Amino acid sequence: MATREEIVRGFYGQIDEDRRLRFSRHGQLEYLTTMALIHRYASPGARVLEIGAGTGRYSIALAKEGMDVTAVELTETNLQVLRENGRDLKNLKAFSGDATELGRFASGGFDVTLSLGPMYHLYERAEVERAIDEAIRVTRPGGTLFFAFLSVYAIMYANYLYGNWAAGQEENFTDEYKVRHFKEQLFTGYDVGEFEGLFQGRPVKHLTTASADGPLEALERRPDFSIPEADFPAFARWHLAFCEKRELLGSASHLLYVCRKK
């Protein structure tokens, strides 16, 4: 059977994640929201580690702002794009690596640690905990960590209202409606409280949990969906005003858990 690493590399070797963030409305909103939260907590010139950096959309943008950025990416095709697009940035370093093993980095070496993709693809509890612990280890006391995760409910609404609900329910929930996690899902989703519970007992203080893209991923598939260029700035401002409201979190496909290392 294929390993987790093989499944992830195979998937991202065939898609253009950078294009999703640039050209889909939900991707644009996800990027805008994530950058807004990073800017809330990251100081100019901060030492930033991005784990699972993809093609470098965030790493390159933050390096261009003057931050000292180190990127780690599992998929070789993504890493090649990241290195090519960031080749002129002296304050950007890129390495091949996995979120569960950051041994090349010293403890407490970063002001801000971003894990904006790995938690989508970690299924075994031991690997989930290892990825969290490694991200915490390499962050300095008082530093800020960002963990992106997926809402299992948004996964259902975005992908399984097309005559295939029963299959999606069987894949993502047990018969007792407990959330399931296994690598053949490719993307694994969480209940918000379940994900926040992963950090109990760890040396961090929860700062916020935010919706990165609201319900747009599900809605964008409707044939009558439209947010014209003239409307998008107002919509984005509205979203940023409410993206941390608890009652709206589960409807978002992409969420951010933000915490500070004690």
C-alpha cells in the first residue's frame, strides 16, 4: 500500500496549488485572511518557518516584506517551483522535509512557525502529535504558531451533495458519527473542538481560531455564484470582521488555529 508521503507527493505533483490561491474566490479569501492574521502577530524582520510551504505563495510574500523565511516542503515538484520563484530573495531558504521531522532546526530558532498544509494529510495520532510538538519545539518562547486544518463538515458540504452523500458519510464518519482519519482520504477533516483539543497539555496559549475562507469553496461550485471584482474588497472586509466568530467556524473549509508558545 502507498505510504502517506507517496500519496501526498502524487497528489501535489499533479495540481497547481498556487493557482487555487490566486484565481479561485475561496483561495483568494484564504490567502488574504491568512496574511492578515500573520501580520497581526508577526513583527517586521521576524524569523519565519513555513512547514509544508507548497510552491511558496506565503514564504515568498513574507520574504519580500523583509522577513527572514525558511521554507520546508515535502513534494519535490513544489519545492522546485518555490526555489525558482524565490531565487532572487537572499532572505529565503528552502529545504526538502516532512512536518514530523524537523531535526535540522535548533529548538527555539523561529519567531513565527506556519504549518499551513501538513495537518490536512496527517492521519496517525502519533504523527499528528509529532508534527505539533516539532512545530512548538522550533518556535521560541513567546513566538506564534499557525496551524491550518480542514472542517469535516465543510468537506461534506463541498464534496458530497452531488448524489454521493452516503459515500462521503461512510468515509468521514463512523456509524456513531465520530470523525474518521485515515490516509486514503487524502484530506482529513476535523471538528473544531477536536482539533483545538490536540493542544491541551502542550506549552502554548490559544490566541484565536479563525475561518480562512468561510463557505465559499462549497458555494463557488454553484452555476449562479458570483463575487465581481467590484464587490470582492467589501466582501473580504466583511469576512475579516467576522471570521473569528465561533458560530461560523464549521462552515469554512480552511481554518486557522493560532497559539503562542509559553
